[in-house]
Amino acid sequence: MRTAQICPTCSTYENALCTLYNGTLLPNTQISPLDSVEVAFQKIDANLVPVSGTAVPAVSSLYLGQLYVRTSGNKNLYYAQTKGTGATDWRILLSTGPTGAPEYANNAAAIAAGLTVGQTYRTGEFLKIVY
């Protein structure tokens, strides 16, 4: 059985709107101590969005795990495994050719055709990733 409690901050019944973040400043999201959970979620939505461009990422990532979507040529999805070192921050997470995922019988056939780890291919209606 759940019982309601009175929030010491706003003197109402506790819910997600009056729960406060009680940690240090999170610079990637700009969440400050004493932000409500609702405000924290809004800041996450506003600040943790992927960046995109038409070329391979060449600038430093802003934070670990940041995503970058390449929108032309090979449609690659990159993630930042480091930050602050420029183009070497980024690693390919997923890659699809400019015309979509080619069809191969299996992983070995995709590798034999020149695909590399992380690139996508399909077998019939199933999308697969080279491993």
C-alpha cells in the first residue's frame, strides 16, 4: 500500500513536479542543484540532442556519448568516445551506404563484399549489422 507524503519544499503531496535535484551542476545539460525534476527533464531534452552535418565530424565533441549524424554520402551515426581532441573523439556506431542497406546472404558475404564492422546490410526483409 502506498501512502502520500507532504513535500517539505512546496507543502503539497509529493510528486515528480516538486522533487528536486540534489547534486552538483551537470554541465552537459545545465541542470543545477535545486532544479525540479520537471525542469531537469526539459534541460535534458534541450541540451542532449544529436548534432548533424554532411561530412565526417571534425570538431571536438562537447561530452562523452554525444551523437553525430552524417546526412549525406554514407549515412553514418557516430558517437563520442572521448571529448576535446577533435576528429579523433568520434567513432562510427552505425553506417549505411548512400543508397541504403545492400542485400547479402549473411555476415561473411557482406564482409567479402567489402563492408566493415558497424555497416548495415539486409537479408531479405531483415536489417543486420556487420560484426
